[in-house]
Amino acid sequence: MVIGAELQGIYDILVVVVALLAAVFSLAGVLLVSNRLQDLMGKQGLEILPKITGLFVSAIGAQIVFSGIKGFLF
């Protein structure tokens, strides 16, 4: 939403649309091969995956908080 509010020209809109389409197609690809990925990762891999994902989400959240604090103070 923030990026959409700052779009100036047709080139910017085209870049955002292409990025969104790439995200949709990559997600569709992962969903289509999810059964094979599940077999490949096994039970232990599936138990580890949420922990790794949580680590990435926590890092992104911390970055957002620190950027907000930095913007507020400086």
C-alpha cells in the first residue's frame, strides 16, 4: 500500500505489477509441488521449518521496530 501511494509513472506501476505477478507465480509453483517438497523434507524438516520461518519474521519485525525508533529519534 505504501509503495502504491508513491508510484509516479507508468514504469513504476509496471515494475510493481511484474513483481506481484512473480510473487503469485512463485507461490503457485511452491503450492503445486508442495507434496513432493513434504516428502523430500521429511518429518524432521517439517518440524524445523516453522522455527526458521519464525526467526525470519522476528528479524523483519525487529527491523521495522528499529527503523521506526530511528525515524522517531533522528
